[in-house]
Amino acid sequence: TGAQQSATVANPVSGVSLDLLPHFQLEPEDVYIVKNKAVSLACRATPATQIYFKCNGEWVHQGDHITQHSTDRSTGLPVMEVRIEVTRQQVEKIFGLEEYWCQCVAWSSSGTTKSQKAFVRIAYLRKNFEQEPTAREVSIEQGIVLPCRPPEGIPPAEVEWLRNEELVDPALDANVYVTPEHSLVLRQARLADTANYTCVAKNIVARRRSASAAITVYVNGGWSTWTQWSGCSTSCGRGWQKRSRTCTNPTPLNGGAFCEGQNVQKTACTTLCPVDGAWSEWSKWSVCGAECTHWRSRECSEPAPRNGGRDCHGPELDTRNCTSELCSHAAPGAEDVALYVGLVAVAVCLVLLLLVGVLVYCRKKGGLDADVADSSILTAGFQPVSIKPSKADNPSLLTIQPDLSTTTMTYQGSLCPRQDGPAKLQLPNGHLLSPLGAGRHTLHHSSPAAEGADFVARLSTQSYFRSLPRGTTNMAYGTFNFLGGRLMIPNTGISLLIPPDAIPRGKIYEVYLTLHKQEEVRLPLAGCQTLLSPIVSCGPPGVLLTRPAILAMGHCVEASAENWSIRLKKQSCEGTWEDVLQLGAEPCTELYYCQLEAQACYIFTEQLGRFALVGESLSMAASKRLKLVLFAPAACPSLEYNIRVYCLSDTQDVLKEVIQLEKQLGGQLIGAPRVLHFKDSYHNLRLSIHDMPSSLWKSKLLASYQEIPFYHIWSGLQPFLHCTFTLERLSPSTCELACKIWVWQVEGDGQSFTVNFNIAKDTRFSDWLVPDSEVGAPALVGPSAFKIPFLIRQKIISSLDPPGTRGADWRTLAQKLNLDSHLSFFASKPSPTAMILNLWEARHFPNGNLSQLAAAVAEVGKQDGALFSEAEC
């Protein structure tokens, strides 16, 4: 039979003589054999004289082919279609050796053509799941991961999840996510998520169900606020009063823990007993008056009524006729005349004092607004802070700082306004910002402002003080006028710049800047939102600013438009948080603007209040910067030794808090902190310790690693997350510790800490933790708060605000300072140049390079020849 088949293939029957190679209109495709049902393979070619199937390298018998002939209507060429059937037994003969395949070979007079290979596989689906979900009890808002590894099968099984026998669709519920490994992820558990969950695997052969996993979302009870104290139980004397609370905030559900503690408190009270009033003795009768009467009086004072006692009843004044003396009605005498003259004299004096006061007020007001030079009235109560003067060999006027060692500062320069438009800057052949003309400009300062205790005492009388942190550790405050100034919270990277003329002339404001701890302010976050910055308040709220102040603070986001949606949030007077700005989008209001840089953000705001930067990840590639810091005890009196690994948001304020906390605990810093990029991949952070000398140390941990849950880190609301590695030295004489600590995100990159130090000697808190830029006074007032001298600043503004002939204006300056992406915001303000200089001050104080700024201004001036003309008063 094999020889006969071979001869048949080698000598195909002659057909129509054609010069075309056959091409396939239909080729066999991959198929699956389900149970014992045979499958059919088909192919069709034109022009073809013969078609045969070849399976696993062997020709299929001619009798197993079903052939059908036809003609292609469009070309008139013959068409041949062939089918064969493949049974399960044929495939099983070679099962395990290789895959079973078939292909068609078509002939014409010009040659042969082969089709693609079609693979025939036996479909199946095992019964047992490789991993099934298990029942769990979780707290509300906690993340849940239900694993599922379906049974082995061909084709691979598809997986779907059922919640109480209803299909779970991630497209309809943003809180649900199915991983590529078929695990079901609930981002934040809700009460509605309490249900039975079943993993279902299916392919063309069968449908398998895993065992159901019961998920119970419980709510631990929380106490409500205490009620007001009840009234005292007795109306007179000692008694008691009580107050109560209920476990309803929230009410425990689904087996959640009941509130711990008392629900009723009692305290002793004393109610003063009422004392009724009683009359004193009558006074003696007065002398007989002109009306032929005299009188006497008494008082309700023996005792006086108190504590709700009844008042005395009866008259307190008694009069009667004088019957024993003569009565006469005398005309007004000299005493009455003297009384009238005295009253007239007092009235005249009051009128004169009022006139003097009005004249003094008008004179002071006129002197205040007449000239910036006379500012001694507004700066009363300010303490200037001296800044180091520039080197004598630097000719730039920008680097000439005012001498603040005395109460009077003198500047050289012209105070006359420029009347000619083209003559903007007076540019000599030397440096662009050389000393100004021969005029003199004087700014006065007086003694320091009140101490912090007085400021906080005054602040405590305001209603908004209740939401501010107590104490002055993370607070800066000062008194400011139209000259502006700066507030800084040391070692946090947080500052508030109040530019000149931001406060209206004639006004003096007491301004504060404070940093909140996350546990003090409840910032609601939804979905994938996360806190990216500290929560900062500046105020008082409602203060009137005519120019935007600049609030600077750090952040921990690796910003990119495709991975993040970042919003600036502000808390309203009612306590709700509102989105006031979306970064990267066109601002809907001119009240706020945000310049986001690699480590910090600069917020322009005309309304002071409470601010925070919140981000929402758009993909799992979004990442936050974590700062990993290691601490250990400075001394080890026992055999047990602890290493604490903190996972902090990468902002200076959090690091400052941890350092203060560790100093109280007696900890020492081990090595320099590391930065870890933590991604929104729903994977936890793992920490493990390795390479300890087993002859000297051993770990007391039972597990090989520790984990910090993903959502605890991602929310950003838990500032001091850390893991503790408890070690035990085998000998009291062991002082050297050498090991490695690994920190990594599951399925992500990690960081390795090499720990090698001497327990008895290494006690170091590095000085580098206090940045040089933060050294200085927390409040700077007037010119001492700025790098650019006041008069030079005014001259740059008046020169660059008007449009230049060759584009030599504020737009060119913004381009040279790499701020040209913010032109639309600058243009919306009355003075764009002032906005640019204010941002430069916020970014570069106190270590900014004035020479570079002067060079940039000089380059702008060279583009316009009119800038070189002499400006006359």
C-alpha cells in the first residue's frame, strides 16, 4: 500500500496544462480534539491538479481524502478542495514524542506548493486547582489579595471571579483589580465586599470551580465624642456629675472589636448653696433739704444675696418731711454758677484734644505714602537679621547687601520716576547693575518684635487656632508690612515668602507658618490617591494680599504626566478639602499656581490657608520616593540589640521628626539614608537581614523577612513606618556587628544596606542632616529677607515689564532663567518681572548666585540698544 501511494504521488494525473503555481485559498488551522470527537482539516487551492495531506512527515492514504472540484468564477481556473478527519487515536500514538501536525501539498503543471502546518492537540482541563482562595477576615479599608492558580489544561484555562455567584467585573468597579496571575485584588475593603468568592476556570473542554472563600470585612468599634457633663446631682453641697459616650463611631460590625475603656465617667462636684439677702441697718437721717424733706438709706448687704439667693424685699430709701426745722427755697447761689463754668471748660478741652489727634493722624498718613524711603512708622517693632556682605572686589550692585547692624540703612540711588519709556536701565561699560546715582534712600528698622509666647497667646484668641498644633516647635511667625519678608521652619524645607507690596501700605500683619503632623489633620483620600507633601498652614486666613505669596515645601513624587495626576488641595473654612489647582492643566483661577521641581514645589497664592499636594496614579509605573533610614541604640547594656529601619516619605520634615524621635529613644544613625522608588504595583515592601556572623549573633525573628503593607506606605498618612530587627549577641564581649539589610518591593528593585559598626564606640548623628540652606532665623523682615536689594529690584521691574523693541523684556529674562514654561501665569499678573524675581528669591535664598542673575539681566539689556541710554530724573 505504501509503495502504491508513493507511486501515485510521484506521477499525478494530468490535468489542464497551466503555467501557474497553485496558491491556497484555504489552509488548515490549529484545532483541539475534545473528548473522542474527530476533527476535520480542510484546504483549498487553485489552480491545482491534485492535493494531498501530509501528517507528521507521512502521506495520508488517498482513500482518507474527501475531494471536491469546482471552478473559480472570476478567473475560470480550476479549484480543488480536500478534507480529512483526524481521530484521537491517531494523535495519541505520538503523544509525548512531539506535537501532531498536518499540512497540504498542492500540484499543478508548474510545480508544488505547501500550506502552513496545522497542529492538532487533545484538549483537556484537570480537576484540581493548583492554588485556591482561602477565607479571611480583614478590617475595613484594608487591602485584600485572593490568589487563584487554575488547573492545568490545553488550551490554558481562562479565569473569572464570582462574588456570591455573581460575576465580578473590574470594568464596573474601580476598587477591584485582577492581576495577570489571576489573583483578585480589592484595593480597600468595604462592607459590601463581605461575601463568598469563587474562582472559576474554563476552556473548551470543561468548567471548574474552586472552593468558595468567605471574606468577612469587619469594623472595629470607635468611641463617639464625650457628651457634655451633666448638671450636679445636688442643688446645694457636694454631689456628682457624669458624661457618657457610645461605641458608635463606628459601630463594631461583623465581629469587629468592641471599644475598650469606660463609656461613662463620673466626677465629684460641689454646688454652692444659695444665700438670701438681708438688709443692713438704716443710716442716719440726712439734714433737712430745700424741699423740707430728709432721707435715710439701707443696703442689701448683711448678707448680700449670692449663689442664686433671693434679693431683699422692701424699699432701700426712706424719706419724710422735716417738721422740726424751718424750710426755705433759696435761689441758685455761687456754687451752682461754679459748676456750670467747670462743665463748659471740660467740653472745650475735649474739642481741642480731638483736633490735635486728627492733625497728627493726617500727618503720619501723609508721611507713610509719600515715599518708600520713610518707612520708620511701618517697620516699628521689626528686628532686621544681618546677612554677610559681598566681597569688596565684586562690582555688581546686586551683591551689595544693606548694612543692617544699625537701625538705619542707607542706599545710594535715584528716587525720581522714569518719564521716558525707551531709557530703561542705565548700563555703564562695566557690570550691568553698577551703583545707582547720587541720591540717598533710607530704610529704618527698630527693636525686635514680641516673643513667641506672646504671639501664641494672641493667636489663641482666634477661632482658627483650634485647628493649629500647640507649641512653637514647627511654627514660624513674624510681623510684616509692605516691605515683605520671609518665614522658615528650620530643617523642613518649608518657607513662606511675602514679596514687597504684597501687604497693602498702611497695613501691618502678624503672619504664621506651621507644619501639621498627619495624625492632627484628617485628609480624605480616595482610590489610588496619595499624600505627596507635608500639610502646611499659613495665615491668618482671610488676610488681604495684593501680590501672591510663595509657599515652598518638599514632595516625594517622581512626576510625569503619563503616570500621575497631581492636585493642589486647600482646606476651606468649613473644614472640607477642595481641589484648587491641577498641575499641568490650564489654571481655572488666577489665585493659585504651582511650580513643581524635582524635590520641591513652589505655590503662588493670594489667599493664605492650609495646603497639601495630593497625587493619583494613572498607571502602575507611577512611583514615590521613600527614604530608608537605619537607627540602632547608642548603648547595649543587655545581650539583645534592635535595629530599626524607617521607610519615610522623602521630605525633610519627616526626616526631622524621626531624628528628634530617635534622639529621645537614645538611637544612633547607621550610615547615610538611601532612596527607594516605591511603585503603585500593589506589592508590599519586604525587609530582611543577612550575612551576620553566626558565631557572634543570631536573629530572634521567626520569619525570613518582614513586610510593610502596600497601602500603609502608599497613602502617605502614616509618617513613621518602620520594622525592627531584634538580634542577640552570644557573648557580652561582642561589640562588632557586620550584616546586610535588604529592602525591596515584591517583584521590584531593592536596596542593600551594609551595616558594619562598633556598638561601644559608634554614636553619631550626622551634621549633614541639617542643610546649610536652613541655617538662620525663622523670620526675616524687610530687605534682610531678600537677596536682591530693594532699589535694584524696583529698577529691574520698571525696565523689563514694558514690552522691549527686540523682545528684551521679562519674557527673555524668564527664558534665560529656564522659567519660560510659566509665561502665561506671569503675563496674568500686573508685574510679570516681579513674579520672576519673587520665584528666584524663593528658590535661591540664602545661597543664590547673584552674579548669575545679574549676568542674565545684562544679557537681556544688550538685546535692546535703548537700554544703554542715560536715564535722567
